[in-house]
Amino acid sequence: MKAMAIVPGTGGSRMIERPEPAITQPDEVKLRVLDVGVCGTDREELAGGRAQAPDGQRELVIGHEMLGQVVGTGSAVARVQVGDFAVFTVRRGCGRCASCAMGRSDMCQTGAYRERGIKGLDGYQAEYVVDRERYAVRAPAALASIGVLVEPLSIVEKALDEALRLQVVRRPDAATEPDWLVGRRCLVAGLGPVGLLGAMVLALRGAEVYGLDVVDAESARPRWLSVVGGRYIDGREVPADRVQAAVGPMEMIIEAAGVAALEFNLLDALALNGVYVLTGVPGGSRPLTIPGAQLVRQLVLGNQVMLGSVNAARGHFQMAVDDLERAGARWDGHVQRLITRYPVAQF
Ligand code: BGC
């Protein structure tokens, strides 16, 4: 079968031939790959950045955002059947720590985890893939054309889940209001797929959503944002340190830009007792000058949380499936417009 591979540490990608994987264990699931997303991590890998081939291999098959259709199951598989749509999660546990043993390799404590298409395991840019049932999440037929967004949305679900849980523990008002997000001013920074999906989920939960980027208000991403009810802030006109004065303080910020300077500047937009989750992974090693004492003073005196969040557990994938289905029904046809399709031949 055909697969798309890189040699970690070098630039570019190539189409290679690989043997078609087969089911060898009773708990395995085989998928025919339908769609694979390309995200910032893939672009970093293609540019020679962070990526690791499986042991004893020079090449790494890339791709970690996927949608497939079940074409085979081992005798013990109960969660999916042939014909179902499904996605595989990304991370595989280290086999040594408590988090991984509990199915929460997204919180691995040793760092010795592997990730399909990124770190030590081949990914999903291939015609067929096989993995264990516990890593498969079923997607309803309604997600046939948008299910490839489940993985990026799982990142948002984890970030939001962590932020909300923290607020429930810390804030008396959040602990007593089940719909705490309703009407709360929330900011998403960086309107790539993760940012836009973040805006979508916050809108589904009833928040007052703002999205910050540095593109023209009339361009595709701000327009997509406005359809889900988000208001666009052009960061060239209203930089991060002026957002609070222009729009008001943000109760929650989800950062998905991966620009280190912006990641710090956004603290200026955060409300008292607010929570700020970073999901973007900045590249490069250019040093950055920040007013350290002032930032720490603000965090402490403002009861603020700044939190890094990566990867997602199976439960977050399930939340993503459920929210995508709700979003697909609420904004009919709109979610699909997040996706630009390229045939494999144009890899
Ligand atoms: C993926 C995560 C992964 C992270 C770090 C992201 O692009 O969505 O699943 O954990 O990269 O490798």
C-alpha cells in the first residue's frame, strides 16, 4: 500500500510502499483511511523539526489527525463493527507510569510515551492502519465528511475541560453554576483549526466568544468565526495588551497561535480569577524579553491560572465526536467549510 513518509530531521516528504497491515490480535481494528489532516505539527515535521522514526527505521509515516472506516475487527472487538466510521487516538502510553496505566497517556509521567505519526510510531497517512480497540473511537455517519476534525477538536476539549474543572475548584460562583460559561467573555487567540474549533465549542456552551488573529476581517477565518457567533478582533488594530480596554476582561483564554511573544502578552487580557490555557507549541529558539516580575505579580494578585495543555485522552475524543455532531446539526454545512481537500496525488 501507499504511505507518506518523512525522514525525521530532514525536509520534505515522499510517497513510499509499505506492506498492508493485518489484524493479528483479537482486540485489533483495521481501518481504511478516508481523510488525514495536516496541522502545525505535521508542517514542523516536514520542515525537519520535532519528529522521531520508530526504532530501527529511518522513515516515519506521518499523519495523526484521521478518519477511517472499519474494514476488519479481531474476534474480541465490541466497540466498532465493519462499516462504522472511526478514528484512532494519537498517543500510546509508556507502560510504566500510573497515568498511562489508567488510560491517560496524555498525562504521561515519564515522557517515554509514543505518538502515531509524530514520535516513534508510524502515523495514518497510509491506505490502511491497524491498532487496538481501546484506541478506536466510533464516529456516527453524520461525521462522514467532518470526522477528520475529531482529533484537533479533542485538543480543545481537553483544554476546556481542564480550565473548567480548575475554575469549579477555585471559584465559588463556578462551583454553583452548572452553566458557568453562559454569557462569559472568552477569547480564542489564533484562528487556525484549533482556534476556530475552540470558538465553536465555546459558542455551543453559550459563551460570549471573541477570536483574535492578524488577518483581514473580511477573510475566510474571521467570516467562519462570525457564523458561529464569534466576534473578530484584528490583533494589528487591537494588540493583546489593549484587548481588555477595547472589549473587556476575558474570563477564559484559549491560545492556539503558537507565538511565544503573543502567548505572554495575552495575559494582559485575562480577567481577575481568570484561566488561560495554552495549546500552541511555539517553534524556534529566539530569546524573548518579558517583564517577569510584573507578570508574576499579576498572576498572584489576580488569582490567575496559566496552564499548558497537550494531547487528549479517549474521553476527550468522545466529547469531540459529540460536539462535532451537535455543531454539524446547528450550523448545517458550515463546519465542513473548515476543511480544504487535496487528493493524495498532490501530497
Ligand atoms: C497533536 C497531539 C500531540 C502534540 C505533541 C499535536 O499536534 O495533536 O496529539 O500530543 O502534537 O506531539
